[in-house]
Amino acid sequence: MSTDSVGSYAIGVERYQAGAYAEAESIFTELLTYDGDNPAALRMLGLVRLRLGQTEAALTALEAAHKRAPNDANIQLHYGLGLHAVGRYKDAAAQFRASAQILTADPAPYLNLSSALFELGDIAGALDAAKRARRRAPQLAQASYTVGIALMAADRLNEARQAFEEALRIDPNHADSWLNVGVSWYRQNNIGNAIAAMRRTLAVAPDHAGAAANLGAFLRLNGATEQGEALLDEFLKRNPNAAQVRINQAVALLSEGRPADALALLETALPPKEPEAANHWQLQRAAALLQLGRANEARIALAQCTALPAHMAPLMHWREVLFARARRDDSAAREHAGTLEDALEREGRLLPEHRIMAHFDLARFWATQNEPDRTFRHWTTGHRLLARFQPFSRERDLAMFDAIVRHFDRARLHDGPRAHNRDPAPVFVVGMPRSGTTLVEQIIAAHPQAHGAGERIALSEVFEKLGGETPGGVARVAACDAAALDEAAEHYLAALHELAPDKARVVDKMPGNYVYLGLAALMLPKARIIHCVRDPRDVGLSIFTFRFYGYHPYAHDLGDLGWYIGQHDRLMAHWRENLPNPILSVALTDWIDDFDTTLRRVLDFIALPYDPACERFYESNSRVMTVSRLQVKQPINARGIGRWRRYEEQLKPLIEALEAGGAVLPP
């Protein structure tokens, strides 16, 4: 290499190391115009182009370098990187092995060999290579991290998390280790720890797209749907090309029945180049197009899915079911549904959420095929998987309900201290999920003087702040003096009115607020409460048929579900007898039997004049976040009344628990 070449080469390396890849490419390209056989310059040009995403051009340069110096260990290593970048993993592994024999103290060859073997499906080999790298560099965080990745692929989750935690002891800011600690917790059904780990990832790497995508999804799984969506929206404003974030946001929009929004989100950006992300992108595009009735375009999208890994196959099988149904070919749909069932039995590496949703999708399909046993089997399996994330304890909940009844007795509610405000705006719509709470909210929200605020967690947050959801916490909440209640009410009402400053009534329709009505009465003396009622067998069945994204641990076993409905009925009977605030009970059948009379009764109860807009509630363009979104966008109908009879045999554990709890079961 001439003196000029040495100088240019050094400058190019310096610019590469500084991250100025375009400048470095220009320097090495010029150097090679007069020193074209320089293998070191060709190697660096290849590395620069890899950084610039020019994988084919990078491989050309690295291949040329390797031809000129086939025994240079650094060239072997970097040629392997080029082969890996274009998906030639077997050839890449050969280069990494060769360089490892020469670079006897360098962990890089084994780290990259582990990655190539992982792509080839050789998990044992990937783990062995990662451990060799760690032996060479025990204080290198990336080495322990790579061991963790291989252990996770082997489904050795506790050992994997230990390896990631070792990487974090070496480098507390190793973002990918934080992310995979979270993934390991998620795969072990600990969503709380998974969320915490994703937050730590973003704390050390605010623009980490994988962490943002996972956190948004985990928040949604934990019931914080709007918080998760807001997080993803904000992230995309800063990082519009974050493919996985767009994909997860599209999944959320599809689950809400918003295919046009999901499709727009995906089609206003370029698909990712990474194969798995590209496949997932097209699968979600196809789902959106199918929901929009554009089956031919969906088929084109799916044709772009190449080399689909086994753990993504169920997503494809379900779309094949939807294709068959779109062309009204029940025979083909049943065949594809059977293939999906086989895949669920055979494939062990599915993401928990993909497995859960597949069972609920199959249940929905077999329900249309009039196969109640097969339908119920998938609902049961889906809930059994969900129960791992949300363990339920009757003893814990019974202690809580007993404490509420004991501490919020008539004397405390009528004779003890209360807040001094007389604000009539709050309207609480409570009851079991699927009892008609969303319907009541949407009818009231259609009134020009009312606002539907959806399912707010504000009341439960106040309860937690003042005492907490334990028997001792209940006692502390009930013991609050007027000053504490006034302060809590001031903050609650300020946030409530900020939602709709010009409205006379604001509806909070969180069904589970029935637990906190004692606090609501003490804090908001003029609040009105509407209790939604439905045949508990229909309530139980309807809850069991849906994959809820909130925290509903009682819902995953039919016996627990029947027991919990009984506890709900018991607590509501206590409130009706002892609460100073008025409570109006509205049965779902009231709307069906006499809509006009029921509407006037509800509006009179919340002191609003009759308005015909409430009769056309289903024409509202308001966003509905609950699983009732489809039902409340159409006129009142009786399709869900008595649906439990179709599954009476399968619902025996629910019905027996309801009867044991003294539930009133209509004939």
C-alpha cells in the first residue's frame, strides 16, 4: 500500500468508526480506483456498505476481498457478516468457524457463528458457540446476552433470564438484555414484570422500537389499551419507520374493528426488509383487507409472505379460513380450521398471545358451524392459557367483598363524613361485563348534554391511593375524613370535567366500579348510579366467549365465573339497601321490550330532558373500546337473549355455581 493509500485508508477507517458511513464509502471507493487489489480497502468498503444497508453491494466487496486474501482472519469474519446479511447462513457459519481458529482470543467469530446457527435452526450449536464466546470474553455483556438468546430459543426461560441479568450486571445499560428479560417474563406469563422490563429498556434506549412495540402490546394485554395506543402513536411520531411498532399498532386497531385505520397505518410506510417482520407486516395487511371485503388484494399481500417460520404458520392458517369464508366455501374453511388446530397441537414455539387468539378465533368459527362441543373446547383452552397470566383466588376476593360490606355499612354511608361538593355531573354505569353497560353509555352519550367517557380507571385509582384493595385498605378508605374526601373529589371532578367542559353529565361506564360505590357515595354525594342487569347465564356465556384485554381473572374458569357473578349480585344488593345515592336498575331486556319507556326512565333518572338523538345512538361516530363495539353500532335487537340455552350442557359448572350463590335465574 502506497503512502497516499495508507493515509486515505486511515482517514476512511476514522470516518467509519465515527459513524460517518457515507464519507467513509466515498473515501474507500476513491482509494480503490487506483489501488483496486487492496483487500483491506475492499473489506472496509464492504463493512461500510453493510452499515448503509447496501447488502448486495457489501457482499460483492467482501467477496472480492476474500478472493484476494482467503486466509486473512478479519476478512473471513467480515465476509461471513456479508453472507449472513443476505441470508446465506450456512456459508456464513463456515467463514465464522474459519476465523475462530485464527482469532483465538476474539469472541466475535463465535458470537456471529451463534447467530448464523440460530438462523439455521441449530439451537444446540448456537448455544455452544455462544458459550465459547463467553469463555473468551467473560466480561463482555454481548456474550452473556447471546447465550441468553440461545437458551430462550431452547425454551430454557429461567436460565435465559439469568444470562440476560448477567449481561446487565456487566453493562446495566444493555438495552437488548432488558428487552429480553421482559420477553422471558412475558413467556412465563408474568405480564407485570414484562411491562417493568420494557420500561427499563426505554429508559436506557428511548428510541428502541422493539421495546416500544412490546410495551404497547403488553399494556393492551393488561387492560391499559388507550395508554398502550398513545405510547405507540407518540413513538411513531419520533420514529416513523419503526416497523414493529406499526405492526403492533395495526394489530390493536384490527382487534377494535378498525381495519381501514390499520391498513392506512401500514400503507403509509414502506414494508420492513427483515424477513420475519416483513411477513408479519403482510399478514396484518391481509387481515385488514379481508375485514374490508377486499379478498383479492389480501391474497396478493399473502403471496408476498416467503419462508414463513413455523411459529407464524397459525396466522396464515387463520387467514386461509377467512379467505374460504369470503368465497362461501364452508368445506375449505373447515379444512383450514382443522389445519390450524393441528398446528396448535404440533408447534411449541408460538407466542402466547398468538396461541390464545387462535383458540378464540377457532371457537368463533366452529360456533358458526353449529359444533358446540368443539366451540367450547377452544374457549376453554383459550381461557386456560389466559389463566396463567391472571391467577384467581376466591379467598382473596371474598375477603375484599366481606371487608367492603363490613366497613361501608349504612351508618358509615349515611351518618359519617362525606365530601361537600354537590356536583351532579358524574353518572356511573356499573354491572358485570356484557350486561349492557356499553349500550347504556352509548344511549346517554347520544344526548347533546351528555358525554360518554368510556371505561375510566379514575375511581379505582382514588381507592388505591386512599387505602388499597385489601381488607385493611378498605378500612382505611371507609375511615377517610371530609378533608381527604374533598381533596380526592376535587382532583376527580377536575379531570372529569376536562373531558367535556360543556356537558351536564359525564358517564363513566367501567363495569367494575360496582366494587367502589361506597367511595363514590362518600366522595360524590350527587353522583347517579345505573346498574345494568342481564340473565346471569347469558352474562357468563358472553364473558367466556371473549378474549378480554383487561384484568378479569375470575373469567377463566366457569365455576369461578359463576361464583364471582354471585358475589357481584351480593354486593349490589348491599349497595341498593345502604347507599345514599340513588341507583337505577336497567335490564337488557327492558330496552328490547319497551325502548321508549326505558329511555325516558333513564333520562329522568339522570335529570336530562328527552332528546330523539338518543333513539339513534347507533349512528354515533364515537369510538367504542369494549368488545360490545359491534352490537352498539346497530339498533336494539334480541339476538343475545337466551343464547346460553345452546350451550346449556357445557355451562353446567357455571349454572351450578350461580345456583349455589343464590342467583335469580329467569325461567
